[in-house]
Amino acid sequence: MSKKGVDFANSKNFTNRELSWLAFNDRVLEEARDKSNPLLERVGFLAITQSNLDEFFNVRVASLRKMVAVDYVTPDAAGLTPLQQLAGIAKDAHAMVDKQYSTWTRSLAPRLDELNIHLLTPDQLSPRQVEFCRDYFVQELYPVLTPMGVDPTRPFPFLANNSLNLAIRLQRPEDKDNAAGDDKDEKNRSFAMVQIPDVFPRVLRLPDGENDFILLENVISKHLGALFVGAKIRETALFRVTRDMDLDVAEEDASDLMKEIQSQLKKRQRGKVMRLEIDANMSKFLRKRLIKGLGVEKENDIYAIKGPIDLNVLSKLVKQVRGHDELKYPPFTPYLDQHLVSGNLFDQIRDHDIFMQHPYDSFTPVVEFIHQAALDPQVLAVKMTLYRVSSKSPIISYLKLAAQNGKQVTVLVELKARFDEENNVHWAQELERAGCHVIYGLVGLKTHCKLALVVRRDEDGIRRYMHMATGNYNDVTARVYTDMGLFTADTEMGTDASNIFNMLSGFSEPAYFNKLVIAPLGIRDFLKEQIDAEISEAKAGRPAEIRMKMNSLSDTEMILALYKASAAGVKIHLLVRGICNLKVGIPGVSENITVHSIVGRFLEHSRIYYFYAGGAEHLYLSSADLMKRNLSRRVELLFPILQDDIHDQICQIYQTLWDDNVKTRVLQPDNSWARVDRRGVNPLNAQETFLEQAAAKTAAQAAHKQQEAPVDPSSARHFTPLTAPEDQEDDE
């Protein structure tokens, strides 16, 4: 029980958001170091840590820098000012980079070499490979490369975000002889740069060895003399710049939002430098020229790299390796319930709710839902929110088809989806050209909810059919993100869904919602009410329990509510993949809270909120994490699970995830994350368990189909797989 006077909001009770994120990326890095993972998958995990870190500097570090620039000194919940956070980030990020490259140079690269998968340097090439590189440079690269000298008549050029460049120290005839390369005599040296063009693959396959590769920059560096005829190349060193890529969009007039987004996309590449990665062997001369030319403000912003700069390249290496399937995860086929694609999907949804867990269940029925709506003459309208979609989205094609077939199609395209802005602008324009009504959401709010609504004239009247989900309508990421979705024709939820779209497209302000809960209007208060109800149960001496699964937990108000519940005796189990600002094991505050985190083959993305509720066991799925941005600055959706069998299935999924003892890390009172002690227990990998269950269902379905022999072969139904219609629009 809590004691009177406990200060739940004490800064010592919180972890900083940014440092917690870096701890999450370290858990991803641990997967690259885990020898139980297939080798090429470990290399892939290492590449993911680089991609994650790039975006972190692009956005989070950039945001803190802006706060410092305007003298914002208010501390966060953990008591750290923006300047203190930047100092902590620099310390942990530098340690992480060291760990990344020691993982590559000491563990992964040597193991690849043992298996004859080689990333070679120029001095390791065979004569035939040398000839190949020379020919490739002359025939392919030389016409494209542009040497950029820097002197009083040629200013330091602009270098785009994440572009790779070679810094070059050279000696021209007009320079005094400085063959010794004395760094003290800077006046007698010339400085130039060459950008590594991204129109060529960075990983080049070499002849002779089946899996011999070389990086593009090494080919260019070896032949730089051809670009500086008459000069002597004294030194070359690779470097990479990371810039502020956060959009700053004014939304006074939503009708101009698309133009504003397009304008900001052009400006974004010219953001301030957040990080400079350089070859660890770079001389002081080149280093000083880059710092001055790029306007690097602090030494902490410079990362000396002992290996290939930009480890994203490793994901490209993995894709090019021939053979060695044993070094990758075994392929899997998601379970596809044939009833959902072979018959009328609306009849089935009207009969009962349908639940799917991706990627173990195929995403095809979600695509088919929109496809059948486009073709069904009884369908009157289709309404949908799109946050992130794939570059060749079949859903977009079917929405266009629905409009062409005379349906009323309304699509909310979130233009402010970070790093998908350009893609979403393109799709918004495509949909408008096809006759869809495209809306861009509410001023000041991102629309992050995942909701599709089909209005159909059934024999007994108008009925609404819905799909609601925890993840995006993206057929590509649905193969690698774990998400949950629900088809339902529940009347009250349908009314709520219509009200949500009316709110998004017009000036409607619903007085209340029947069963659905949305942010920013209600999810925070609704969850706090559920937590308070558990507190009341605990204080009355009855069982009280909360289970939650989310990507991130950083909202201070929600953490305080959980602390109060813990102090009252409520048992709280949290599955948090990423950021967790909550601390465990604080006497009188969080002794009843346990936090698990899973990083595995698939990205854990589903959100589950469960409350014991005196035995009624209220269960909800949501698009929202417990972050301030989700609860206060986004349109999010939380929906109840009312069908008993689906309720039980999701509870079992949660329990399997909680019981995982292979990939789980458990948050400790000192903020470290520890593996589960498996001594004396059988290993349980939750994601592998779900894959096995999906395979078993697929096998059972195939066996059942084989046993069903139609009495009259002429009466057997034959189904042709549905494919996306050809996109008739010109590529622009």
C-alpha cells in the first residue's frame, strides 16, 4: 500500500526519454551479438541499429538542439534540461558506435570471412578483380563523378543529409613541395571532395569469388588520380553528414498543407549538421577543413569510425549473398483462411467478428476487404485512414477502382507521417485524380488511427462494416511487424466510426461515442478511469491486475497513474518494446510493476490494454502508445474486444509473449535490462511459437481440403486468386 506523502512525480522516479531510446537500440544491437541468431540476420540487426540511430539524430537530437538555441531550460520528468540530455546522448551514442563497430570487426566480419563471404579492400583484390574495378571506374563511374575543389574562388559546397563523400588532401604543381605531408603547413596543401553517387549500388560483386564484394567508395578512392590530373593525392578519407530532418510545417490553412509539406521537403535537406561521421584515420588537416566548412559546433558531434561508415550498407550486403540459406531465418508462409478470400467477406463479418494477428496471419484479407468493396454493387461508400502505405500499394489501386466504379470514396492521407511525407503527397494526388475525396486531417494533429469503413446496402438495410487495427495499411511492413486487426459489423462501433470520419472531414463534434474511444479527446481519460477502477478494487481487498503492451511508455501522467495503482497493490505487467520512462522496484511506488521487452525476428508493434475489472476482464486494442504525442497530439483509436473467443485468443497471445524466455529482457531497478534466467525451464520463443501455430493451421487446412472430395466434380467451386488492377496512371 502507498504511504501518505509519497512523491510519485519525483524526478528520480523517471528515466529520460532519449536515453531510454538509446537503451532500446542497444537491445537491438544485442541481437546482432547473439550467436543463437543466424549469421546474416545478425548482420541485418547491426544495419537496423544504424538506421535507427540516423533517424534519432535527424529528429530527436535536432529537436533538443532547437530547444537549446532558444534557451529552453525547463527539465523533463527525469530532471534533465535539453543541454544535459544532449550531453547524456553524446556519451551513450559514442559508446554505442564503438560497440557497433567492435561487433562488426571482431565478430561478424571474421565469421563471414570464414564462410568465404568477403568485403574486400583494394589491396586484397586478385589481378582479375583489380581489372574489373578499373574498368568499372572508367566505364561507369568516371562520367558521373564530380571533383569539387575548395579554395577562395570555390566555396565549400552543400552536402546533403546522409550523403557519403571523400575528403581529399592533394598537392598541386602550384603548391610548395610538401611530400612529407606536414600537417603544420596548411597553406601549401589543396583540399577537395568527391561525393559517392547514390545512383550506383554501394556494394559491388567482384569476379573470381562467388561472394567477393567491394564498397563503391573504395573503387573511387583507388582511382581518384583520374579526377585530379597533374596533382598528387596525399590522403583520402570518407565522411558522412547527418542533418536536422524534422519538418516545421505551419498549418494555418489546411488547404495549403500539401504545398507547405512540399516546400518543407525541399528545405529539409538543408538542415543544420547534427552529426559528422569520419574515418578514424583522417588527418587533423582534413578534419579541421570539414569542421569549418560544415559548421560543426561541438567535438561531441564528431564520430570517428573504425570500419565502413554507414552500416546501413550491411543490409545491402546481406541481400547480395548467394547461397547460404542456413545463415538466414527459414522462410515462412502466413496462414491464410481460405474462407476469407474465396467467398463474400461481408457475409462472414456480418455473422461474426474476425481477428487477425500479422504477420502470422496473412494481410491478404485486409486488401481483399477493400477489393470486394470496390467491386460489390451493394457497397455505397468506402472511408479509410492512411498513415503509411507501401510504394506499390494494392489498397491504393482498389480505392481508385472503387471511385471509378461509382462508390463514394473518402480517404484521409496523413501528409505529416514522418519520412513518408513525399510518398503520401504522391498517393494523395493519385487518389484525387481517380475521383476520391482526399482529406488531410485536423490542423495541429496527426491522424494515426487505423480505420476502414465500408457502407453497404444489405437486404435488411444499410450496414457498416469495419476494419480496425494497431498497425498501418501497409502490405510490405505487415510481413515484418507484429500487429492485430479486427473486422466487425457491430452497429454501435459503426456509428462511432461514421462520427470519426465526420469529425475528420468536417466540423462535426460528436457528443459521445458508444464503444470506440479516440485521442486526443478521450483515450487518456478513459485509460485513467480503468486504472482508477483497478485501484478501487485493490483497496477493497479484491484481485486487481493491469496488463499492457505497447511500443513506448513515456507519458508522465500515465506513468504517475500506474505508480499510484502499483502503490495501491494492483499487479501490473507491461510489455514495452522501446522507450520506457517508468522505473521498477521503487519502494512504495513501483514494487508491483514488472516490465518485459522483446526484440526478435519481427518488430513488436501491436498495442494491447487489459484490465481485470473485477473478473469482467476488459480488453482493448489501440493504435496508440502511452506517449504524450499519441494521447495529446494525434487522432488515435482504441476499440474493445467483445467476442469471447477473440478475447480469449488475445489474452493467450499476451500470456505467450509474457512467458517468452528467449528474446525477453526484464527491466531492473538500476535501469538495466537482463535476460530471463532459463535454468531448469524449457526455452520459449514467443514469435517462433506463433510461426509454428500458423504453420500448423495451414497444414490442417490443406489436409481438410484434401479430404473434401466433391460428389459432383462439375459442381466444385474454383477460385482464381484476385490481383491488383493495373495502374493506368503515368509514372511521374
